[in-house]
Amino acid sequence: ASVDPSAGGSNQKSSKDGAEMASNMKDVQYTEEGLQIPVGNGGSTPRYKWTQTLDEVTVLVGIPKTLRGKDFDVSLAPSTLSIKAKKPLPGEDQPRTFVEGELVEKIRADESTWSVEGGVMILTLDKRQKKFWPTVIAGDEKIDTEMVDSRRHISDYDESTQAQIRKIIFDQNQYHKGLPSSDEILGKKSNIPDLPPGVEYIDKKKLDAVDSDKTK
């Protein structure tokens, strides 16, 4: 998906800038609850687009093609993100702020990176906790995390991590429904491995009960 180079910053005044900001959102679809339907497990804002896996978030910020990495002040902190131009852009009085705010979850700043390629700044944020984010910057529109497609990435992980993905999805669904988490259901001392949503253990007692019902 393309990212508009003028989609961001508090210094934009022209109608062209406003139109380009709006176009970042033109293909966004919403649930009945007003949450964005995930695309690439992420979403869109007027300032940036983003995708995610269980381990990291990729943020795409549109920038003027004339700018290079040396033209930016980028701050990646554990809880905050800031992208600013060092000098005012043509026709603007102050250096533009492209993205700035508090992250919804913490990152490993020393493991996170950014680069500039063809009018787009690409940021890769290394998640401190393996969980799916509803958005990137606090206050921005959220995606429906219940619709995140873990199957797209689950085969890339070992069996232990795959089980963790299923557990996260299950616990998120339970939380939204006001139901107990998998740990609460199984008990902290249980050695039973995590199961995908909708799957239950069938032990000998349950099998005997089914056989008994069939003979009645």
C-alpha cells in the first residue's frame, strides 16, 4: 500500500495536504463496533500505515522524496516515538513533525530500526512483549485484534511459539467476552498445554460418558 508523503504534521495548511492525508484512510473498512478491519494485521491513520507480527511492528510514514535520512530527527524510546524534519520544508515556517506520541506498548528501542526508501520512512519496532497491538500511537484509531490473522505468520514459528500465539488469541477473545483466561480455566499448576480457540480436551471420562449416552 502506498503512503502519502504529506500525510502528517501539524504545520500543513493547504487543501492538497488535507486531501492527501484523507487518502491514507480511503480504503479503510470498519466493524460494527467502529474498529478498523486489520490489513496485514495492522491499520491506517492519516499520518502512517502499519502492519505487525507477534514480534514486531512495521510503520510506514510518507515523506517528501527529496528528503534523506540525514534530514530527520528520529527518536525511538521504549514508550515514545518521534519523527521530525530538522529544517522547515519549502513553504513551511517550522520543521514538520511527521509522527509523535506515546506508544501503546513498550518496545526494545536498541533493537528497533528505521530507514528511508523512495519517499517512505520504514520503522521496525521490536516488541518487548509478544502480543498483538490494537494501534501504534495512543489515541489513534484501533484495529479489531480479534480479527488478526495469526495463520499468516504462525508457520514461521516453532511449536512452542505457535502455542503461545493461540493462547494470546484465545485470551484476547475471552477478555472481550468477560470470560476467564486460559490460565484461570486451567489453573496455574496445570501442565496441560495451550489449545487453539474452540478446541477442548477429551479425556477417558468424557469418552465413557458419550458411549454411555449412545447405548441408552
